[in-house]
Amino acid sequence: MSQSAQTASEHAPRALTTLTDEESLFRQSVREFAEQQIRPLAAEMDEKGKFSADLINQFFDLGLMGIGIPEEYGGQGGSFFNSILAVEELSRVDASAGVIVDVQNTLVNNAVLLWASEEQKRRYFPRLASDTVGAYALSEAGSGSDAFGLATKAEERGDSYVLNGRKLWITNGAEAGLFIVFANISPEKGYRGITAFLVERDFPGFTVGKKEDKLGIRASSTCELILEDCVVGKENVLGEVGKGYKIAIETLNEGRIGIGSQMVGLSQGALEYGVNYTKERQQFGQPVARFQGVQFQIAQVATELEAARLMVYNAARLKDAGENYVMQAAMAKLFSSQVAEHVTSQVVELYGGYGYTKDYPAEKYYRDAKIGKIYEGTSNMQLQTIAKLILGNV
Ligand SMILES: Cc1cc2nc3c(=O)[nH]c(=O)nc-3n(C[C@H](O)[C@H](O)[C@H](O)COP(=O)(O)OP(=O)(O)OC[C@H]3O[C@@H](n4cnc5c(N)ncnc54)[C@H](O)[C@@H]3O)c2cc1C
């Protein structure tokens, strides 16, 4: 090899799926934990619609709830990519576990990291890293895709703001101790009045309402929040007054990569079950995996999953490198949720009639996959973002 070729290959970017030793060890430890501690409880938690409190404590003990929190505040000081790996590995076993850790890291901790004052970081990061679940409250009954049409109001009163309104669909609502709540301080200014507040569960006037009974990710709580003259001190405004819309946009841009990784993880988990089943299931005197038709079905979805994983990893690595990742994040979320729906549907079919029953895990993966096209921006909203970035304002 010539000198110049050697230098070029030394500096060549590595494969997206090549992990550093540290990433590889981290992934392995999350996988072992998920296999040993979550797998035995996943079906029961799904049936009951409740996540084990003991498992959440273990998430904290393992550092999974503060992956990106700097070490000086009690966190792991890990990369965004590490959060993505954790969400993928947890979702491979249980997508509800994946989203609990995902919201904590990619939405709540990230928003605090990017927008909180030093004093707020000192107050909240040690708790978020050790015992306090976080939630991110933007959506309302009347404003989902049109998130900035939110009706929750914040009125200035002395040293505080008084919040009134209701939030809907808030992940981690049942368990959270800290909520990032978006409210409008001057509705006449439209989205320029939106402000983010750090609201603690026991603040006066704050209550967690009804929990939804859902199709999938049933163990992950999704709750209504009620704010009735909820008093929030000015020291709990996150970022600048009137800049909440920016916080929402930027954190959701990152959060989408997390949902992509949830979709990749659950697709991987479903596919592994499907592959094993087809090797065991005998028809026509042989394992169904011997039929080329079945082999091709598996090869097709495995290829789609590989593409989705590369897109998610690329978006995460772009973010860690400080490069623009907005379009790649939207594409990764859009595509991986399509792939997850297809892979899990195919796995139900590979199980035949058994796949349609609750005696086997395929149907749970299929139900869990559906949310990927809905939350953190529906597929249409991802397409809108991608189209805008390609076409500009037309
Ligand atoms: C399980 C779950 C967990 C959630 N967790 C959270 C959370 O933690 N925090 C939070 O703030 N929110 C959360 N959400 C809310 C979620 O982000 C919204 O449900 C989502 O953004 C869609 O909003 P919507 O339900 O009001 O649907 P709508 O906005 O009413 O959309 C209805 C349909 O219209 C389409 N549509 C709307 N506008 C357009 C347009 N301009 N162009 C083309 N199509 C359009 C949509 O794609 C969709 O198909 C959660 C939701 C669920 C179900």
C-alpha cells in the first residue's frame, strides 16, 4: 500500500455499526440487564398496563436515567449515541422500558442540559440521575401536530407564574417527579409567547389525571396533567421567557432519533423470535425455515431493519459530532417506524395462528410498533420537515 493510501485508510470513517470498546461494553451490559431483569416481566407488565417500580429503580442504579448528564452533576457523562444504544437494547426486550429511558434522556435531560441555568442544573440533575423520573409535556387535547397552538396559559404574578390548562398524552406521567411543561405567557404573540417551565409533582395546583389504556407500549404510562392555578416560581422558567418553542423544536429533533432507536430495537427483538420459531416449527416434515418462501420473507425484513439501524446510528453520530442532523433524524424516525410496522407484522405471520395469540410474544411487538408513526411528530409531520428542508419555502 502506498504511503498516501495508508494515511487515507487510517483516517477513513469507520462503519456506522462499528462500536468503540466503551460503546460495546455498555451495550452488552444493557443487553444482559434487559434479558435478565426485564424479559421475565415484560408480558405481565403489558397485561397489567403498569411498569415495575423496582425496574425503574434499577434503571437509576445502572445509570440509565442519566446517561448524558455530566459527571459533575452525578450523571454518566455519556454520549447521545450511548442513549441511543440503551434505548435500542431495552426496546429489543420491551418497548415500554425503551421509551421510559428514552424520554428521560433524549427529551428531559437533554432540554435541561441545553437550556437550564447553572443553578437549575445543580438543583435538578443530581435528582434526575438518581431517583426522579422526568416527563415532557407539550401536547394537549386540542394541539398535537399543531403543538404551538397550545392553550395552557401562564400568567405573571410577582415572583411567580400561575399556570392553567391541561396536557394530554404525557409519557412517564404516572411516575415522574419533574415535568417540563410548555405554556403560553402571551397568547396574543402566538408561538412567541410559549415558555417552558420546570414543574415538580408536588407544586400546588398540579395534578396528574387519567392514565390512558392503550393498544401498545401499555406498561409505559401516558397521562393527562391538570394545572389549576399552579404556582411556579420564576426561578423555574427553563431557558428564556417566550423561547419555549425553540426548546420544543430542538429537543424533539433529537428525541426523534431516540424513537427511531426504539423502533430498531423492537424490530430486532421481534425478528429474533421469528427466526428462532421458524427453525423449530415443523410443517411438511421439516422446519418451516427450510422453505425458500420463508427464508426470503426473513431476508427482506432483515434488510429493511439494517437500513433503519444505519439511519438511526448516522443521525445519532451526526448529533454527537456537532453536525446538522435535523433531516436525518426525521428520516430515521419516519423510516424506522415504517420498518418496525412491517417487520413485526411479518413476524406475526411467521408464527402462523400462534402469532395472533397472547401465548407468544409476536403480537406484543406488533402492537408496540404502532406508536412509532404517531408520537414525537406523526409520519406526516416528519415528511413535512424533510420536504421543507429539501424544497425550502415554495
Ligand atoms: C402513547 C403516546 C405517548 C405520547 N407521549 C407524549 C409526551 O410524552 N409528551 C407530549 O407532549 N406528547 C406526547 N404524545 C402526543 C403525541 O406527540 C401526539 O399524539 C402527536 O403529535 C399527534 O398529535 P394528535 O394526537 O393531536 O394528532 P393530530 O395532530 O390531530 O393528527 C391527526 C392526523 O392528522 C394528520 N395531520 C395533522 N396535521 C397535518 C398536516 N399539517 N399535514 C398533514 N397531516 C396532518 C396527522 O398526521 C394524523 O394522521 C404522546 C402520544 C401517545 C399516543
